[in-house]
Amino acid sequence: MSQLEQTVARYRSLRLSAAADELTNLLAEAEANEMSYLSFADRLAEHELTQRQDKRIRRNRKMAAFPAEKRLEGFDYRHQTTITKRQVNALLDFQFIDERNNLVFIGPPGVGKTHLAIGIGHKAVEAGYRVLFRNALDLVEELELAEMKGELKKRVSQTGQVRPAGPSMNWVTCP
């Protein structure tokens, strides 16, 4: 086994898979740029951290179960007179999540409730929060089914505990 293969194996045993996968390329980059040992070590750590963060964001987006791909950048505030861009941007400090407060959008169909909830949810995932998206009808149906099975208490507990640690955001939009 070559020294490179041995080093890759060691990184894998330390669960540094992103560094192990890119070690050959990162070494070539370091040699081409005549990096110092410290710069190379920093680049290796940076690569591992970036890959882990990207993987966490992808995993949390999937777990959020957003029904569509909507972004705040695509929301048209000109047709929505009950909430302003400034009010939405004020929510992006996520203080309401840290304080464990709810945010519920209520209104007639087609005014952008779901779009806003999904857009804010995406921003929350990017900020490191875990999100669970449900519209009110789906949530009620899930809870009714759990009640019929005698599992309501368990289901409510699962819905409220989206994360193993740290704050999270559970979304309910009302039609």
C-alpha cells in the first residue's frame, strides 16, 4: 500500500471522507501553488468543512419536505399588500425560532403563504436550522390518522422534535 493510499485510509477511518476523496487533487493544488504546510493543512480542513456543510444543507432540505422549490428572491411583493419585504427580511434573523415562537401565514388561496413559508424555510436551513414543512390540511390528516391508530401522543412528539439539538422551525400554512 502506497503512502497516499495509507493516508487516504487513515482519513476515512477518522471519518474525513471529503478530505480522503479529494486528497490527490488537493496535494496537486498544493504542489502547483507551492503552499506552505500550514496553508495546505488549512485548505484540507476548509474542504472537509465545506463538504460537510453542503451535505448537511442537502440533508436538511430533504428532511424539510418542502412541496415545491420556492425562494424569497422570486416572491413578488407588489401583489401582496399585507406583508412587506422589510417585514419578511426582519424574520430572517430567526429570533422567532430561537424564542420558540410560531409563525403562521393565514389568507385566501394564491396570495403567497406557501411561497413565503418555503422561502423562509430555505433560508433557515442555510442558517443551520432544521425545518419541517407541513400545510395545515396535511398536518390535521396526519394527526387524525395517528389518533385512529392510538399513536397521537407519539406523533405529536415526533413532529415537535425535528432536531436532535438546537432550535428548529416547524411550518404550518393555513389555506
